[in-house]
Amino acid sequence: MKSSEATILVLPGLGGGTEEHWYARWQAGLKTAEWVPMDDWANPTREAYAPAVAAAVAAAPLPVVLVCHGYGAMAAVHAAPSLAAGKVRGAFLAAVPDVEALGGAVAESFRPVPRDPLPFPSLLLASRDDPHCDFEVAADLAGAWGSRMVDLRESGNVDPDSGHGPWPEGLMTFGKFLQQLNAD
């Protein structure tokens, strides 16, 4: 699959990101990419974010590929059972947070974490030194969701603070993922 053959829905993490974040750069550079809207990026909740994902998927004119970071990945996983069968062709899940271990109202709203296999191919990209999720927890979630796991080694939270502004390696990985979706 080529990016032009899909609606690329970008699901940001907590705070919504900045223009320097890799997913904001990708959204600006991919002509079929769209941002999933939210009213309150500082306090995303499952009750608001998952329905926003479902609405964006339903409105997409092309098959959908989800590009998610942090809580955006959690929103995608929670929305997955409500999405029309076959509409989402795949999900790119980076820096999934461990909401079971993290404190605060945002993490709590995404509990419990669904453990059913996702109804579409997925790639879970995890860092060994992500401050928001132990690597072993990410690997366990990948197994539960049926996601292929990518070990990002020591990459922090895969955000501008950890040196991932443009993140060309991530874009290459995404491109390979899209090619694999074509073969599926």
C-alpha cells in the first residue's frame, strides 16, 4: 500500500505534540494524513478520544492507517472493537504508555487495557528506556494485541525531547509497514 492509497490518521499523545514532533512533521508531509481532533489534549480521556478515533475512521474517504503515539495508541486500541470491519488496514503504535503503572486521571481513564488481538495488522515500537513504559510491558501488550514488535533500543519516549523530531528511521519503518499491508 502507498500512503496516497490510504487516509493516514494521526493520533497524538498527551499534550497533542508540537510542530517539532515526528508525527506532526509526517502529517504535514503526507498529503492524505489527517489529525484526529480532540478538545483537550492536556487531559485526553478514553471516553472522548476513542469515539473521536471511531468518528474519524468512519468519515475517512479511503482505507485507514493509524499512526499513534502514547495515549493515541491507547485510544486506537480502545476504539478497535467499534471500528467497521476492514476499514482500518493497519496501526503504527509508538511509545505505548503503561497506564496500569502510571498515576493520574488520564492514565486511569484508559484502564483497563484491552488485551484482545487487534482486528488489523499492527506494529508496536518500543524503547528500552521509555520513562512511561517498561520494555517488558510493551512486549506483553504486543503479544496480547497480535502486534509485531520493533525494539527501538534506547530511544526514550520517541519524542523531540529524546531526539526524535524528524525521525527518518521511523518514517522508513512506516514505509516498510505500508508495503507489508499491500501484501496482506
